[in-house]
Amino acid sequence: MTTKMGKSGAITSTILGVILVGAILVLVNVISAGVFIRADLTEGKEFTISDATKEMLGELRDLVTITVYMSEDLPSQLSTLRRQISDMLDEYRNYGRGQVQIDFVDPAKDPQTEQKMRTLGIPQITAQILEKDQFQSVNIYLGIVVSYLDNQEVLPVVQDTYTLEYDLTAAILKVSRDRDYVVGVLTGPVEHEVNSDLTQMKELLDKQFTVRTVNLQEGQMEVADDIDLLIIAGPNSVSDGAKYRIDQYIMRGGRAIFMVDAIKLAEEGALQAVPVRSGVEDLLAHYGVRVQNSLALDRMNATASFSSGFIRYTLPYPYWLRAVPDLLNSVSPITNRLESLVLPWTAPLEIDMPIAEGDPITKIRELEEQQREAQKEMADRLGIDLPEEDSTAVADEEAPGEVADPGATRTATVLARTSPQCWTASGYYDLNPQQRFSPTGSDMTSRITAVAVSGRFGSFYQDRAVPSLSSQNADGEETLTPVTDDTPIPESPDTRVVVIGNAHFATDSFLAQFPANSVFLLNTIDWMTLGDRLISIRSRGATDRPLKVISDTAKSTVKVVGILGTPLLVIAFGLLRFGLRRKASAAREAQARMA
């Protein structure tokens, strides 16, 4: 009887325990129903909106409507896209604090909506789906429209969420800001123009800016006041009149990007080049940046693909400089998240002003010292002698020369450098990738390839006469007329100028081949106009991590360790095993004698 009552009590206790646990689980689910927690374990937090986006959303003054025009029946390869977009937009709504409205619309359910898609520029995409064991074609929509007051921005096709945050935040910024920013691209005395080989750059800029060509007509026209940024890509024999207009634009507070080529390539892709005179060398030198009349070659380089007849080959090309994170400024928002930059056929730069923090030269020296110490330690352990040091140590920077306009206050930020294993070529340029490149040890040092200058600039024409234009009078006599009667502005307010020793990196072929180049270009333009907001978003996920190039000394050390290390480990393991077996055998013999 006692046993039966004991069993009955145990069963009752078990049932009560199960009920109690169930009640606890139900209560936990009810409490946590409105709580959403997730962990983003990706290195760059690619599935969490950035602080810049959160800040922008918190500053909205009116309602932003994000309408997703997406078909419900998506092919299998896009089956998770709707959920991914919805998850991201939920964060936009949460951080928008009531100023962000999200709508999902299936255009296929309403013919009038489909007609509206054509008006908005959202195309109908043909995709394949598997139905009843057969592939069938279906028409789908994958567009997003961002509306703010009377302004509207369209994302015609969204096939993934890789760049969705940048596209959405850029669209919201564009429709919600008070005015459009205008980027001018110089035309005329330049090697690269938006209508020839800078079309991809223009397409990228059109998403955020109004792009306008600027023709100075030898100096007869000035740069318009509404130009927020002037891009000068590959200046070639810029006239004195045009140079005066550029100088006075900067003196009015304008901002400019000078992308200066040291050479002009032969037509039709032939690997032949001649030196080119930009015409702005003295202007930039006056601003404190001297463009050297040479090309840099580097053992840290990109792989180039070339054709010879019917044969196509790929090989490392020292004329195409590759800057990895250790060679990029770690502080500047332009480069601090960038992982690669390829600058082909680049002229080194020299700076005649104070250099701001973040210059990669400091890290380069630290890494070289750590590398030498590690090599020495490894060699001491193995009891081997290291080969003689190459003359690849980074040379000390020369003291800045006299600043041409001492009344102005400027600071230079070195954006990119070559590796310490860089040398230069000048005069005759042999660009053949199959040649034997022979660096000169005494010439090896790290060189600056891109720099940003901030502060007040003194006019190049402060103590010079205003340039004149040549013309003919009614009698056919040549006369000289000043480009303007205005007195030159002697000094600028605080402004920014970026100088890059190359313009080819921004052309269509190189932007397509090296996507990180477009990130660098757009980061620079954003920093000159919009500020730092979009830069941090765009650079997320822009990864390109090439293997680091090491010195010949390090290569020799690794080779010696690779050749001798494995045999030495095998010998050591054999000796250890032999010792242990001998010890065990001796122990067994001792036990046998005792027995």
C-alpha cells in the first residue's frame, strides 16, 4: 500500500513539474514576443546598419516613405531577398522614430501600378522558375522608391543587399537635403573626359550629384560659383588663362581634385608612352605639392593582363602600384576602411608643408623593424647566417622646403604611399610588362602617391600679372588682352585640394578591373562635398586582401626555414622517439632483473 502511494505521488510530482515548465516557457514566449535580438558575427557588421545611417535617420524632419515594388512569386535564387530587405527596412523604421514608413507593393496585382513602374523607370525583369519539373519564364519587379515631400529617388533593380544600405541612405540624403551638390569635370585641356573614358565615374556620381562639364575656353570663362567640386583628370598643357581661373576658383573657397598623369599612353592600348606636361605643375608646387617628372615602380604591385597577338598572359606589373592597408592612411575617412587601391603609371609626389597624423610611413617603419627582429630571432634559433640586408629601408623624409605662400596655413594628409621597395624611372619609359625589371637599391624608398591638403591657400597670382589672351584687332594685328580686369583674390578661406599622381585609375577600364578604385574615388568626392557620412557605409565589405610582399631577406629566411625546418623536425621527432623507446626498454629490463 505504501509503495503504491509513493509511486502515485511521484507521478503527480512529475506531472506538476511538466506543467510548471510548460507554463514558464509560455510566459517567456509571451514576454519576449515583442523583443527581437540577433547577433551579427560578420567582421564588418555587414548585416547591421551603420552608426552614420542611424544618425541620419534620427535627424529626419519629415516623413520618408520607402516603397518596395517586389513581386511575391520570386524564383528560388531570390527566395530570401524579400526577408533580407524587410529585416533591413525594419531597422530603418525603428531608428527613424516615426519618420520612416515602409510599404511593400506587388505590381502584378494592379495594372495601373504596372503602368506606374514604367513611369518611375523600374523595369520588368524576366526570370526563370522551376514549376512542374519544367523551367518557366516569369516577369518580376525588384525596385525601391524613396519619397520625401515632393522629391523622389528610384532604385530600379535590387538583386541583393550587399550595397542596399548605402543605396538607401544615399537616396534618403539626396531627397531630404536642401540643395543638390554640383560636381564639375574640366573639359578641353585634359586627357580624360566624362564623354570618353570617364563614363563609369559619371554614372557613379549621377546617383548623388549633379555632374556638369566645365570648359574654361583658355581662360575666357570662369568656374561657376555653384560648382562645389572641380575634377581635373589628366591635365595636358593647361593654358595660363585656364590656370588663372582654376586658381581663383580655389581662392573663392572652391574645392578641387587634381589627377595628374606624368605620361601619355600611345593610342589603341600600345604600351608606349611619352612624357606629358600638365601645365599645372607650378600651380600645385605653389600650393605645396610637387609632382615629380618620373614614374614609380613597386614590388608591391597589381597583376596585369596583356595581349600579344593571339596570346593573353597575366603577370605582376611593377608600374601598377597596389596600396594595401599598411600603405593607406589609417586616420583619414577616405582610406581608413579601404583595403586596396591600384594606381597605374603613377608619378610620385613631394610635400612642402606639415603632415597630419595617419601617414603610413610610421607603420611602414614599425613593420620593417618588427620584420627584421623576427628574422634575426628565427635565424638565431636555427643557427644560420642571414643574407646581407638589401638597401630597402625606408629613407628618412627630407625636411619640407620653403613654402611658396608662407602667409597661408595648410596641412597635408598623406592618403597613399608605395611600399619601401619602390624605385623610379624617368626620361624614356619602357612599359613592356615582359621586360626584366631591375630596381636600384640606393633608389628604393617609400613614395607618396596621393595627398589631401586642407587649410588656407595663397593665390599663385598674388604677385604675378593676370594672364592675357592673344587676339587680332580689325587690322589683323595680334593683341594681348587680360582674361579679366578683376584684381586676383590673394588668399582663400579654409578649403580642400586633393592631388593624385595619376588619372588612369579613375578611367572606365580600371574601375571595372579594380572595384576598390571606385570606392576610393567616391570616398574622396564625398569627403570634399558631403562629409564623412556615406564613406563609412560604402567602405563596408569592400574587401580585397592581397598577399603582402616581403623583402628578399625575408624570402631567403622563409626558404631556409622551409628547406631545413621539416628535416630538423623529423630528426628531432626520431631522436625523441628513440630516447623514449630506449628508456622504456631499460625499464622493462630492470623489472625483469628484479623479478
